[in-house]
Amino acid sequence: MNAVLGAAAEDVPDADQVIQECLNLNRPKSFFLYAGAGSGKTHSLVKAVSVLKTRERKRLTFEGRQIAVITYTNAACEEIARRLEHDPLVMVSTIHAFSWRMIQGFNDDIREWLRIKLAEDIADLNEKLERARSENKTARTNRASRDSKVRRVAVLDEITSFTYSPTGDKRGRQALNHSEVIQMAAAFIQQRPLLDVMADLHPVILIDESQDTNGPLMDAFLRAQALIPDRFCLGLLGDTMQRIYNDGKEHLEEAIPEDWAIPEKPMNRRCPRRVVDLINVIRRGADDHQQIPNPDAIQGAVRMFCTQQVAGQDFRLEAHIAHRMSEITGDEQWATGTSGRKTLILEHKMAGRRMGFDGIFTPLYAVEHLRTGLLDGTLPVLNLFFDNVMPILAAAKINDFGLMEAVRLRSPLLDSRHMKDSPDQLALLESVGAATHALCGLFDGNDPLITEVVQILIDTALLDIPERLLVAQELGVTNDDPPEYSDRDALEIHAYQVLLGRRFSEMAAFAGYAQGLSPFDTHQGVKGLEFPRVMVILNDEEAGGFLFSYDKLLGVKPLSDGDRKNQREGKDDAVARTRRLLYVTCSRAEESLAIVVYTGQPEIARRRVLDAGWLTPNEIEIF
């Protein structure tokens, strides 16, 4: 895969044409589309699928087969399905949903896989417990985990059918978790009969964001294609520089077979020329793929602002920097408050501090099995407030008709079956009206506690409440630390007890953030998105993680021995991960870009950036 350095776009084989030639049901040819930031990868995917389904509609319909499109997030699925007009010939799903669809029903195979896997896990935990010198928190957690797995093995033969939900809301001994579904799919799809089933169902399987697809699962797809190359086309779309999740396959480009087509889209159609120059320089530290700007691209502007890291930072500096960007660019939108720009932070909790929902996010995020639902907005507790309470409150501000319609769509009291069974429908409607006004009345000039809102809902039965939230309400609000043992229900209920003590305005702020309506987003969460004005926040201390280090990337801190060892062995390290993340964030900008660096050594950061050739002296300011 050779880089395109300064070549004219017309010198490169048309990627879309190459892909369409690969999608030949009689002579399928697998491919890897190398598509950098802003190159129109999704456009190419949709165009290719649209041509194929138009050309082969009768055949696909007659054979009962579907084109499979796999992408990373539910939001991406919805966008691709919308662009394809929700055509039933195309199955668009996340990798978890696709994996479950493939293994669902193979209950005997699932049971035996679990039996082996659980036995291995139990043996590993027993070994750790034998090595433990004391009954500390880690030992107690390992013991509880071991005992839970032992109980699960004991009932495996009693389970006739296994279940799974991508939202994690299926419970019980028959329920599989996200990790298990991915691992089983990786094991099963490269073996018959599932290999044949997959090829029979899907003559074309396209995997978007392939660099972030689980490594072992990607290996399984590659192995499956190699076993029956003439039976289906496997199309991978992505960019290894945009691999931001740790379980993605490292060095994916090196695993692509020689007989595959490898089209490339070198033009960046999103970013201004100055941003394209910057991300090209950033990328040179990783590989030799370079982009060319759209001939019609504006020049754009990039600035870096380095500031001294201090304890208790209040973030007002970011507003000053926005005004400075307005002066530099002549763009007044920079100075119109946070709504005029998209601010990218490394961790969700950093947005929580800036928007005031940290008190809700932090206790929920601390419970591992709640994280997926928390981050994608599918957690039932969040749905209660996001999809039910808040629309009712919003409707109350418009008119009574809209309010009652909002309640009718959401309240179990107005369910058709409940209405039919009611001996006095007029009295029922009056009670629903009273309950609605009681809920809305809580907010008349007030910012109630969440526990007060929940109590109104309990007293009136206006809305269904998740079971564990009911338990938390009965136990009452707490600020205590979570229990040390690893009981899932206890940890979840404790998190809800903490949440109940927060103000409802925090939940409203979190709703705006979770639904993509806020001026903040994470470095990881904006891949595929674009904004006119982007402010990227680099703050290792506030993020508090260890997988990324902007101070190391900028040369402010030295590499660790582990980093050097990983680099020598060709493995991923903090600098490589951070470089990729910076590439993703900077490449979101359509017009102008501000990079804000909080660091203990602002002058060193400035000097290192200049030495690396990222920016010029007049593009860096010390604040």
C-alpha cells in the first residue's frame, strides 16, 4: 500500500470503481479500502451498495440473501441505513448484533464453548487465589468471580436456549454478555457449519471502521474468507491511523492477503489546507500515507495554546482562547459561547465537569456492566428520564394538548389494554391529569432532586420505573463509597442511590451531552463527524488515564521503559495511541482548529512542537 505524496487525485485509480468491480456476485473479490480522514468513506460504501442492490435486486430477492454492512455504533448504523433508504436487501448492524445473529440458535455449541471457557477462567482465578497473601479487596473480588462462574457451570445443562441483548438489558443465567458473543463469533464463523451459513446468507460482507473491529474476530473473518474465497466478498473499509480502541487489530494492513484489491482515497474533502498539512505531519510519525486537500478547500487556520497545568482549573481559560480564535480568524462564531464550537475532551468526565453532570456520570461509570448502556444512551434508568420525563416536561411548556399527547405515548396508565380494563375511564383520565400536573409542578421555579421526581412517579404510577431504581429509592439517597464486593446488583443499586441525590438539572445536562446536542464530545466519540470550529483539549492530568499521554507525544515527558520496549517489538504504546487520537480530533475541523495544551512545561511543549514541524512560531501562544 504505497502512499500518495503530492499526486493529483486523477492519477490514483478510482476507488469507487474498484470497489464496484469487486462486488461481483459471480466473481467476488475481497478488498481493503484505505480511506483517511474526510475522504468520503461512508459515501463510497453507500454508493457501492446502492449500485449492487440495484444491479442484483432480482437475484438477491430470489435467493433470499442480503448484503451485510457492519459498523461500529448504533448511530452509524442508523445513518447508513437511512442513506440506503432502509432497503430490506441490506442488513446494517453493529458488530455485536451481527455476531449474535450468526451464533444465535447454536445452543449446543454455545453451551460447550462456555463450559470450556468457564473452566479455564475458574482455574485461572483459583491460581490467583492460591498466590494471594491476604484476603484483600482483589482477593475478595476474585473469589466472588470464581464462585459466580462455578454456579454458572453448574446450571449450563439446564439451559435450553441462550439469550443476548446489545443493550445489556437481558438478565438471567441464560444471558450472554457482550464479550462472550464476540469471542464465540470469532470461534464459530471460521468453522463449519456456521461458515457455510454466513456465506449463504451474505454474498457480500462490508465492515466499516475495520481497524477498530475486535482483533480475534477480524482474524476469524480473514480466515473465513481465505477458506472459501469464491463464495463471498469481504470488504474492509477504514484507516489504521484512526484505530482508537485497544481491542482493534494491530497492523491490520499487514494481514491483508496479496490477492485482495487495495483501493485508496487520498483526497481529504473535509478539512482546510492548513489542517490537512498538520495531520499529514502528525501522521508521518506513524506511516507514509498522506492526503491531498480538495482543490476548492479554503486555507483555514490552526493555533496551539499552551498553558500551565494548575490544581483546580476552572476552565474559564477556554472561553478566553475562543475569543482569541475569533480575533485570529475573523469568525465571530468562535466568540458566541460554547455553542459556536465543538470542544473535544479525552474523557466523558471532563465534559461532566464542564457541563455540570459529573455527579451523575461518575457513579454510573464506576459500575462496569453499566458502562455500555451509559455511553450509548440505552441504560433503562437513563431512558426513564431522557425518553419519558424530559419530553413530558418539554411538552408542558407548549400547550395542554401537546402535554397530554406526550403522556399518552409514554404512560402505562393510558395503554389501550389498561384503559379497556378500567371500570371508570373518566376517573382514570382525571387521575393521569393530576399525576402529570404534580410532576410538572415539581419544576415550577425549582430544580428538584431526582429522588423527588422518582417519588412522584412511584406515588402516581405515571411511568414505569426500572426495578433496581425502585430498590434504590426504597433504600434512600447515599454518599457512601460503593460496596467492596463484586455483586452486580448491589453495585448497580448503590450507583442509583448516589444518582437519586443529584439535582434534575444535572440529568438534563447529561441528556444533552449523551444525545450529541452539547458543545462537548470525546476524542473517541467524534470519529466520522465534522464541525466548522474545533477546540481540542489536551489535559493528561484531568483525564487521569494511562493509555494516552499527550505530554509524552509532545516531548514534555520521557518515554517509559515499557514504551521503549513496545516500540522495539513493534507493539502499541502510549505515544502511538495518542498520536492516532490527535489525528482523529484535528481532522474533524472544517474551517479552523484550536489545540489547548494543559501541561506542567508549556515552554517545552512549544519548543518540541516547533522542532517537529507541526506548527510555526506565530501559530503557538503561551497563555
